[in-house]
Amino acid sequence: MRQENNQLVVALLQTEHKRGLVWVLPKGHVELHANEKVSDAAGREVREEAGITDLSVQNQLGVTRFKFQAENAIVHKTVHYFLMTTGQKNLTPQAEEGLLDARWFPIDEAIKILAYDTDQDIVSRAKAKMLGTPLSAKRHNLPGRHQPPRQRRNLRIHL
């Protein structure tokens, strides 16, 4: 997230999903073999997926847990969301992860175009935190749709 022309903007990534092209938040996994902390993994994944090198991890915005059926197993996911800030304007999508585009969107537009309502909720929470306003009860704590992530991924990150 960053300020541009007196408004908050959010970095979103475009990827192909079974329902077509979708806009999502950067996400990834913790490298347990390297004893990586969740907050460090969040920053690393945003750097890798969106090409943001000047990044500050501010606060954890929330955690969700869910499960889904993969090919041959039920996968249990824990998703950690973080508020991150940057002054960097240029974004570069990580093509080898299937990311097709990366763009900054005004925060209200980002909330509307995000493919998953859990992502919409977390960006609404980030907006409230950045503006110092109460979170609207309308979207708060909805169970929501979840992206069927790749099995190696267990972390969604908000920037």
C-alpha cells in the first residue's frame, strides 16, 4: 500500500484461475527449512511476486483458517495477512508463478475487483487502519470464498 495523489493505492496481481482472469493479493509460503518467520515470509513473497524492493511490513491484519479438497487430500490452510507500505511505484509480476500483471489500484476500486471476499475484507481492514476509522460491520469477519491455493502455498499477504 502507498499514497498517490492524496489517496491510498493497493498493489494487486492478475492471474489465471479456473473462472478466468482474477485480481488477487500477493501470497506465498513460509520457508520452514530456513526457520523463516511469518512476517519475513510475507515481505519476501511480496518482493518476489510484485517486484517491490522498498517494503516495510507494518502490522498483522488478521489470520484465517480453512480447508479444501485438493486432488487426493484435504488441505488445511492458515492464512496470515499483513499491512505493508512502500513508496515504490514500479511493479513487476513474477511470470514464473503465473502472474500476468501487477498494478496499483485506488483502495476502494481494489476492494471491488479483488476476486475473493476474504481479500476484500482484509483490504477493508487495512483501509480502516490506515485512515484511523472504524471497520464497517458489513464486511467484517465474513467466512467468504477462498482461493484454492497451490498446495505449497500457505500464506496470503496484504500490502
